[in-house]
Amino acid sequence: METAQPVESWAEFGRRLRARRRQAGLTQSQLGVKVGYHHSLISRLEAGLREPPAGLAGRLDSVLGTGGELAAVVAAPRGTPYRPDATRPAAGPAGGRPGDPARTERREVMFVLPRA
């Protein structure tokens, strides 16, 4: 079973990504196209809701010219991951309460765009 980090553990990565993206004068959509991911993933990363997929932090560093700053945040040790399913009762047939982060994550679809 896949484990997830608490939202707080990715908040710093998201803050730095947003600041660097804005410094570069790019929208989330523009950055997504440059690194080959949908803008919704960039949004979730900036909000601290997602861990970046393997290799993405390095690509973001390259596009944004951050000299490895984002990859360093990803590589930094984190607290013990928690298992959302182990801390809450099993969801009913609807898959949980609306707005429940665990429910949202289960239904998430990632779009990978071809490189231009």
C-alpha cells in the first residue's frame, strides 16, 4: 500500500516552487508544458498536496534555473509518513466524504503531456 506524507511536509516545496515560477514569469500552464505535466499537478504541488513524481524536481530546477534548490527540498529527510487508510475508518460505498483528501487522491488522474 502506498504511503503519503503529511501536507505540511510538502508545503515548503510548494512555497519555493510557486515563488520561483513567479520569478520566472510563468503561469502554471506554461511551466507544466515545459516540464511535461498538466497544470493541475503544478497547482497541487504548489499547494503542498502532492509529492513531486521522481525526476520532476530536477526538471523544474532546470527550467526555472534554481540550481538544485527544489531537488534539495525533495531530498531533505521528512517525518514518519502516515497511512491515511490506517487512521480512519473504512469508507462507505461512496468512497468517503466529499472533500476528503484521501478520497480526492484515490480519484486523481495525472496527465503527462508530450515534450514540445
